[in-house]
Amino acid sequence: MKYLIPVVLAAFVIVGCDQQKAAIENNKEATKNTIDSRKTAVDAAAKNDTKQADADAAIEKAKIEAKKVATQAQLDADKKKADALAVLEKARVDAEKK
């Protein structure tokens, strides 16, 4: 009987330690799963942000190209106008000489 009490106490301590170790292991796994989920969410957000940035860049490039085309068209029109004015001035000079 003397030895029974220390053996029972030792058994409780061992069982208690195993339960604590199991709880620690479960906590570790839950933490790892949470981190993995957050990593997956970060990856998905980065992919979406990259796609949006690419779309924004394409839109900006299209705007720049459209502005370039419009400016070139205006410059071509100004050039034709200058040519027409020169022809008009030449015709006026010729008319004044006659």
C-alpha cells in the first residue's frame, strides 16, 4: 500500500504531461493551418492585384496611344492649313502683280 500512492501519483503526472503535450501539438497544428490559410489569401490577393495592375497599365497605354494619334492628326491638319494659307498668299501676290 505504501508504494501504491507514489505509483498512482506518477501515473497522474504522466497522463497529465501527455495531455499537455497533445494540447501543445494541437495548438501548433492549428497555428500552422491558420498561417497556411493566410499565405493562400495573400497569394490570391497578390494575383488579383497583379491582374488589376496589368489591366490599368493596358488602359493607360491605350489612352497614351489615343492621345498621340489625336495630336498627330491635329498636327497634320495644321500642316495642311499652313500649306493652304501659303497657296492663298502666293495667289494673292500673283494677283497683286497683275
